[in-house]
Amino acid sequence: MAEKDNSIVLGADNLYFQEVAGEDSRILTLEEQLHNQFVGLITDRYIAAQQARDYDEKRWITGYHNYRGMYPKHVKFRESEKSRVFVKVTKTKVLAAYGQLVDVIFGAGKFPIGISETRMPEGSSEYAHLDTANPLPGIETSSQQFEKKKNPFDVGYAGDGKDEIKKAGSTFTKGPQEDIDAIVKDSLTPGSSPIPNMFEVKPAQAAARRMEKLIHDQIEESNGSSEIRSALFEAALFGTGIVKGPFNFNKTLNRWEEAEDGTRTYSPVEVRVPRIEFVSIWDFFPDPNATSIAECEYVFHRHKMNKSQVRALAKMPYFDKDAIRECMMMGPNYEPEDYEHELKDDQRSEDYGSGQYEVLEYWGIMDAEYAEQIGMELPEDVDALDEVQINAWVCNGKILRAVVNPFTPHRIPYHAFSYERNPYSFFGIGVAENMDDSQKIMNGHARMAIDNLALSGSLVFDVDESALVGGQSMEIYPGKIFRRQAGVPGQAINGLKFPNTSNENMMMFDRFRQLADEQTGIPSYSHGQTGVQSMTRTASGMSMLLGAASLNIKTVIKNLDDFLLRPLGEAYFQWNMQFLDSKLNVEGDLEVKATGTNSLMQKEVRSQRLTMFLQTAQNPAIAPFIKINKLISELAYSLELDPEEILNDPEEAAVMAQIIGMQNAGQGTGPQAGPAGQQPGVMGSPEGVPPEGQDLGVTGTGGGNIGTGVVPQSGESEFSGTPRAA
């Protein structure tokens, strides 16, 4: 009797494990089965998400062909259709929409994510002021330091090499920045200032603006603007753009250290920074039952990696090196999808994707029981019946990484936004899909016009061969002579001209081009169409039309605000609070605001109103009621200027006012210089005293002014009718 075969086939990997007697072999087999169950559950979810996206993929393929100006492979032309022209109006519209989005988002020179304090901050007072009447021991105010200095221009500032540095209205000795901040914070008294011009701050507002500046700097340093531009392009073309992040990224800072002998050694430093990246919609598979990221129970990110990229995963945190090694030994497993054959050019080789690995990145919920079975470390308060947020990487049936979602609070680190939102679908509608019908009809009429011109532009000859001498060549050229049969009536050769219907075809082309303007909401004159007529001839008429055309793009920007900018700003805020090592000094509750919709309009209107109010504040009756330092600070902020860099605090302003007053007095232009036009002194006379009998007034010629002066009266020495007294 043959021995029983104890080999077990596990999953689709076709790996055979030969059992041997003993407990260790049974444990090994059980662990492998649990891993396969976990991988099988993730794979089933991926297949469901992949199948639910089939209809959307067809829409995207059609839009891509229209953008590229290519007819699909299944389109066949009749033999009579000679023209294969494709008028790429879709490309023009897509690029115009993309340009408008980029201009609104990045045209202001500042990323449209704002951080502001709530109207009623919690955890921090709304106002705080510096109690200058009772300064801290050992601290002298700027005015006291100013009185001690012999030279009024010798004022110490940070970085000038002197002994003092100015900070928040007081002068401190140099020291660590954290110590100075602590001293300033302790010297502030909660509440509004009792004196209008006394130094006053808003702690919650200052914390919000520090956070905003930090987030903008992180986006710029991680090349986030370029990634968002790529997402904006796909949103304009296909209807949906996707951005991933922020997530941890180890950035290398180049640094050289100089030794005592003058030699320099390269010693780079790695720092942890947040980073975002663009994700193509072709590689993103959301939960089929969700209409937004907030509703998704899980999402998949499909990666196409070569061997070096898979090997590099072993250096990333929490990746299983043994599983990566087994995955690579099994060989490449990437198989191109149907849409990839449509996207690639015909010139590309057929072995597209060979030698590549398909790695699935999973973010979503998982039963705690499955997570515990594969050895994931879960919090103690998690029950076996609960669900946990996890991140898993799978390739070739192997679990490369399986960890609990590292973000607090748990979130799926993807942000998907629509160009035109479909409330019943996850994916939106793009420019190419909106004008698909118009593009097809324009192509049809353009082809008909060209084929008709080919016929109507040349003659067709009707030849009566019975009227010609046989054996002649039918070739026609200038000077050609045909020989006729004698006595045969009628004309032997007649030229026929087909009617020209190209004008009617082009009229239909223009009509559907206008319809494409209506369908996309992007008028042709907004992206440079020539030959404008009617009210667009004037500047005011064009301004009215462009203003009306911007209504459509404002709706798109609102989608960006709600589904990209605001969630992205909140994710950056949460990342900084969780992972950033430096002290943020965040006080109170902050609110993330997306300022893309009316970023330019709101700030322009706000700056104009502040300027008008500043002019009103010059009224002596109103000036005592105005906090002029706050007004100027808000005006600078509305003009995209940093108030901390360009504005002085009240005590510094007082010092500068004294300095400017002394400069004006020395130059004879200040209030201490005397009446305008009067010289301090004249040669041969005491200082400030005019010579006897000489008038140096404003209207006289002796004061240096050009003019007629006062007309002499009768009896005066300058009167021409009276001789000068002896």
C-alpha cells in the first residue's frame, strides 16, 4: 500500500510544504494558511473594486483619445471616406481649464491653505498684552535702553553683532530662542490692553499664522506644488484628481563639516518631513459603495515596480524582508490591464510590463480577529469583534507589510477631488467627457467638408468614345488634341463639376464648436479665439463676458476647496502635531480654511477696505479710538506681507519716531527747523536773525523764493515815488 502524501497546496502560490512529524510543522502550516486567508480577503476586495470601475475606465479611454486626437482602434472608415482628420478642440478646452485651475490655485504666489483661530478660542485667551508698568526683574524696555545710549542710531538688533537683541517690545540679553520665548510668554498678561497703543497680541492668532507658514514651507520644500499640478490636469481631463499624503519621508540635507586643518568632509543629515505625491486614477481603486474618500471603508493603490524598487522596500519601516525575498524569488507577476493597451502607443513593444511586479497597497478596515491571527500588534483595548484601520502591502500572495494605521486620528491618506462632481459616483466628470458628442460631430463634418472639397475642387470628364477616333490616349494635359469621328453630332468631351457643400459642413462645425463652449463652460474667447464680434470688441464688454465665464470655474474651485485643500490642510496640521519634533507653541483651537475660491477677490477687497479705513483713522476725532498698530498689521497681512518682518512694535515705533525727528531737525525739515523757507542764518548776521533792514520772509526775495513779494506802499523806502532818505 502506497504511503499517504502529506504535501499540502496552499493558495494560488503553488508552494508545496512537506509535513514532517512534530508540532513545529503543524504550526508552520497553520500560520501559512492564516496568511493566505488574510491575502485572499484583500485580493477579493481588490477584484470587487476593480470590476466596479469598468464603466469609468471606458469613459476615461474615450476622453483620452479625444485629448490626443486619435480615433479608437475599433473605429472603421468606409472606403469612400478618404479624410482621417481629427480636430483637437478637446485638447484646447482641457488645457484652458487646467490653466484656469493653476492660475487660481497658484496665481497669488501663496498656497491657498489658511490656518486661523476660531472665533472663541479654547485653551488660550483671545487677547494678551505686555504690562510695561511692571516689567520683569532685570529687563529694561526699549525706551529705557534708548535713553542710556549716547548715539540714538546705536540700537541693537538680532544678528548685528551687538550686545542686545529686541524681542516683543523689550530688550533682552542674547540667549537660546526658547528661553526668550518663555520670558516673553511669561511677561504677557491675559486680556485686552487698557491703553489703546499699548503692545497687544492675539496668542491663538499668532499660533495659527505660525502653523500656516510652516505648512506652506513644507509643501514648497517637498515639491508639493508640482504634484498638485499633475492632479489638477487629470481632474480637468478625466474628472478626478488624487493626491496622497502627507506621509513620513526622510529627506537628506547636504552638509559639509570643516575640520581644523581646513579640509571639508561630506556629512549629510536625514530629517523627517511630510510629503505628498500625485496618484493616477488608473492606479487607484476605491470602495465600490462609496462616493467620497470619507465614505470609503478601504482603498487600493496599485504599484508597478521593478526589481530594484521592490528590493528598496526592505529598507522601509515595518516591511518584512523575508517576505520580500520570497516574493522576488517567485518572479515578476505584473500583467497589463486592458486599458493599458489602449493608452500605450502602437510603436511600443508588446512585452509591456514584463519584468515588473504588481504590488497592492491597502488602506482600510480589517477585522481585529484576522489582524491578530497574522501577528499584528493591536492596542489592548481592542476586542476580537472590533474593526481596526490597517495598512497592508501584498505582492505575489505575500504580505510585505501589515501594520495598524499609524496616523492619529486614523485616516486614509488619500484626497480625491472632482472637476464636476457626480453625487452618485466616486469619480467625477471632466471636460473631455462633457464635450464628447460635440467633438465627434465636429470631426464628422470636418471630414465631410474635406472629402467634398477633394471632389468639387477638381473636374470630372464625361467622354463619348463613339465620337472619338479609336485608339487614342485618354490622358488629359494642357494642349491635348482629341480626334473626332467625322459626322458624329454633339460634344465628345464634357467637364463636370460637383457642387461645393463645404460651407454648410463648416457652418455645422462652428455651431457645434459653440455648443462645446456651452457644454464645458469655457468660452472660446477666454482662451484666445480670434475674430470676436459684438460686445467683445470693447474692453468693458470683454470684461463682462470673462466675469460671467468665471462662474463655472468657481464651482470647480469650490470642489477643490471641499475635497482637496481643506482635507489636505487638516492632514498637514495633524501630521505636524503628531510627528514634528520642534516646538510649535500652538495655543487654542485652530481651524483649517481653504482659500482657493475667492482667495484673490477676498484679499483684494479686504486690502481696499483696510486702506479706506486707515484714511478715515487720520481724522483727529477718530484716531484715539483706533488701534493703529493692529490696523497696519492686518493691512500688511492682507497684502501677503509678513507683519513680523516689516512692522515695528509700539516701542520700536516710538524709538524710530525719535530718530526720524532728529534726522529731520538736522536737515532743517522737521518741526524744530522753524518756518519753511527761512534759513538758519545769513553770513554776517547772528544765527536765525536777518540783517537789519532786510526782509527774509516767505514772500520776499531774500528768502530764496522766486516771486513778486509784497508790493511797497507809499512812504516806504522801496516806493519809487519817494526819494530814499539820507
